[in-house]
Amino acid sequence: MGQPKFVITNGSRGTTNAWHFYCALVFVVTVLCGSLVVALVAP
């Protein structure tokens, strides 16, 4: 019974890492796009 629980935990950990990576990527893109918009709007 311990083996499946370990596999599920390991899979969840990988999913969490991927989710954090995706959130960080979206955050960076948002900041870059926001800076680009500010640079275009400001003379």
C-alpha cells in the first residue's frame, strides 16, 4: 500500500513544480509586457 502513495506523492510534487514554473513564466512575461506598454505610452 505504501508504494502507490509514494508514486502519487512524487507525481504531485512534479505537478507542483511545473505549476510554479508556469506561474513564474507568466509573471515574467506580464512584467515584460507591462514595461513595454509603459515605454510605448510614455514619451
